[in-house]
Amino acid sequence: MARYQHEPADVREALRRAGALGADLDLTLLDTRAATAHALRAVNRRCGETIDVDAFVARLGPPIRQELAHWVAPERIPQAVEVFRDCFLSEGIHLLRPLPGAGDLADAVTAASRRLVVITSRIPQVARRCLTVCGLSTAAVVGGVTGPEKAAPMTAHRIAVYVGDHVLDMQAAKIAGIPGIAVTTGSHRAGELRQAGAAWILDDLTDLAHLVRRTHTGIDDTEP
Ligand SMILES: [Mg+2]
């Protein structure tokens, strides 16, 4: 078992104060790669597109519509988005998996009488469906925002810390004036996330769930 990675003081203090915990969806709470790849292959097949599925999935984070524009002509994007969404929700959804520690984090936040708020570039109805299928309960979902756009909902929902896998998540937390916690379950490595302003960098959500529990109960369960 990996050794507990102790949190920096600013993260601990932010969590002690009243406030919600904010989280990104793709590659932070959920592994959406297989579901996304499945839906992209359907777009290629049904719409005659030539999207490089591996390249697309390797940079998950920005809105799907924006990413499709790298491969699909502007006039065909609405149809590609429709096929993508239809296939993602009907077939791809069964390929979604919570990432390590996601369920524990959601439970820990609820046990601490705090709110878990998901802020994601996915549209809200898709994000909610993904979370439900994976058994994660959240207090609120803000969808359709990416990069710096995430800062406003962080402030509006009184987010104390925001956890994400993307450098854009760290930049948004910085704009909102809160610590950004990075997980390396996405395509960005620790060095890039640190450079983007991450206050704490984790392999996955397990240690953050421990910290939320410790902050709530005052019991340190990380010592041997
Ligand atoms: Mg992400």
C-alpha cells in the first residue's frame, strides 16, 4: 500500500473552513476514456469521419465539441456531437468506472456534512447521468464550463478546494483564489501540474478522502 502523502498546510486549513469541495469529472472522479473512445468510433463509423481516437482520448478535458473541431468540418460538427452523445449515453455509459478513491471521497464529504460540487466541461445532464451510473452522489453539478470559466462557479458555490487532473483546472483554482489539488490520473504529469499552480499532487483521490475524514473527525487514521 502506498504511503500516505501528507497535505500542505494551506490545503488542510482551506478544508477546515466551512465550504464545499469542488471536483472535475473526466479523469478525476471517473475514468471516461473507454466510453469516450467507444462513442468516437461510432462517430467515425456512422458519419464517415476519421477522428484519431487515441489522440482524442489522450487529451480529454476541453469540451467535446471543441475537440471534435480538430478532425470534423464545421458544418458536420452538430451531427457528430449528436451521434457522440447518443452513443456515449446508450452504450458507452456502461464502460465508465469511478477512479480510485472517488466513492470514498464522495462518502467522506457527505459524512463531513460538506457539499461535493462537480464542475465540468461535460453538459450537466450527461455529467449527472455518469455520476449516477457510477454510484457517486453529489450536492450539485455545474456543466458546460472549461478552463478559467470554472472559477466563477467555484466562487458562487463557496468551494474551499478544487481537485482536477488538468492544468486548466489548476489555473481556474488559482483564479478563484483557492488551493488546486491535482491528481495524475489524467494526461498531465506532476511537473506540469505543479507548474500550473497545484498545491498538492496525488496519485489518485484516496489520500484526499482520508484528509476529509481526518478533518471532520479529528482522528488521524494515516499512522501505522
Ligand atoms: Mg478532467
